Amino acid sequence: MAQIDAGEMSISRADVRLLDIVAEVGLRLTDVFKARGVKFDYTGVVETGMVRVDAKRLGQCLEHLLGNAIRNATSGGAVMLNAKKDGDNLVLEVAYTGRGIPYHVQAHIFDRYIGRERGGPGLGLALVKALVELHEGWITLESEPNEGASFKIHLPGQADAGKSEPVAAEPQADTKTLNVIDRSDDTVSSVA
């Protein structure tokens, strides 16, 4: 956050496969999903294709949002990641079933230190918001207490994504296999 506050952080956009970023983040969180008994479904990302983003920074955003979702999802619940292109915008949604966010907290959820009462430093969602804004985007929240929440990242500038040579997202963890459940036909796919 100090780099962002000082105006010293920049992003480096490139055309990357969104699924590569999602798979990398999902692999890093596989053990946490298993330990909490939470299902991770990102089948809504498969058809998105190429996006123009800073893969490292978007990966950080997704890791923070998915980490929050895991902590707040009910055991046996689910965390879903969906993506769609809407005109020139990419919309990424991280949603979960679980306790949701109280109404009185929602207006300030992206403020610094709002999450401290749950044991963290309270910077995660503020960092996500700042990184999304570096992409000239915005983030929204929809939540019903005791039902779950949905965070949506909106990233503009996607019309030309995929028209240049793609750049592979750099792996940042040992390779593991992540099973993905396709609800439409109950098949399980593995991403390594």
C-alpha cells in the first residue's frame, strides 16, 4: 500500500489467458479450500479467453478476494469465480455462500483497516480496490447477511485483448492439480 500511496506502483499490461491467472491462484489456495471443506468452481472463466491486464496484480486481487471468500464461506459451501466480457469491459465475479457482510459494514468494506476485527491487518480489500483502480477499473459488492457475497471487478480496455502475441502468466508455485467441477454435467476437469 505504501508504494501505491506514494504513486510508485505502476502496472504492466499484456495479453494473457485469464484461465492461466485463475489456475495459478487456485493452485496456491487448493490446500486452504480442502481444509475448509469449501468447493471452488471457476467454470465460468473457461470461455473468457485473452484479457489485457497486469497478470501479477490481477492475481493478487483474485487471491485476496478468494481468500476472503474462503474465510467467510460455510463449511461445505462454495466459492465461485465467473468472468465475462461486456463490450470493452471484463467483469470478474468472486462470490461465496456463507455469512455475508453486515449492512453497516458494506459502505466501508474497501476502506483501510475495516477487517481488523477479524484478525487481519484490514488492508486486503483496500489493496484490491487500489490495484483495480490502477487498471482504471472499479470494484463493487453485493451481499445479504447470512447468505453470502459477490465482489465484481470491472476492468475496461479489453476490446483489443488477444490481438497481439499472448504472454503466459508466470507460475509462482509448485505445480499441483486443481479439480474443477462442471455443474452442467457433473464432470470433473483437472488443471495442472
